Amino acid sequence: MPSRDDLDNAYRATHYHVFAEAPFILTIDQYSHALADLYARHGIDHCAYLTACNPYSRLLEAADNARRQAALGRASQRRGIILIDGSSRDPSGQWPAEAGILALGLGRHAACRLAARFGQNAIVYCGPSAIPELVWLDPDPSSPSRTALLF
């Protein structure tokens, strides 16, 4: 099983594609001018990039991930959150892309709770600085109760 450091490195290397009117990519710890523009257009100053796919980084079949992602979308929409589809992609091509959503105006705490419901290790949270940050939900994702494969 990969260590926390291995998972952290993999998540940080991932490109988080956002399929907005003008598509862009979020990269952990790098300012996003496109995200700042999106904030201005929607009158917000924070968002979260989430997925429901591959819980605890265990690869699932495409149909299972699609059902989970649809459920995440419904749960987010019930909160009145504006959603923009996305895709998390490993630039090395070692791991398959997975669906994601950028939830505009979703706060950090609410995003963490929602992601935890769907068995996720971490989220990408973007605050007023428009710099995406990786936020771990469990301080030890390599604990024996969790199996990780990298998403």
C-alpha cells in the first residue's frame, strides 16, 4: 500500500480540469487566474473540487463511479451549489482519469463533510487567494482500516 507521502505526491501532481465556459486546470499550490475570474463572475470567493469516484483510492468499475458521481452531484445541488464538471487526470498517464466537480461557494468544512460521506481521502479547496490547496480528511489514510491504490 502506498504511504501517505506517496498519496500526497500523487494528488499534488494531478491536474484538476474544470470544464467551465473557458476550461482551465487547477494545480495544487499554484495561483489560478482563471479561478479568480470565475470567482468574480459568480460573486464568490471560495469553492471546492470534489469527486465521489474510487473511494479511499480503491479503483472501482466505471459504472460504479458514475453512480457515485451522480449521487454527489445531487447532494451538492440540494445545497443550492453551482456545479461545474471536471476531470482529475494523472499527467503521467499511469492512473485513469476520474470525474470531478467544482462546487462554487461550497465552504471548506461543508466540502470535507460531503467528501467524507463519499469515502474520499482529500479534497481540493480554493479560498479567496485562488490558490488550490490539498486538504486531507483523515490524518492517516494509510491506517489498516483503509486500502489505498492511488486515484
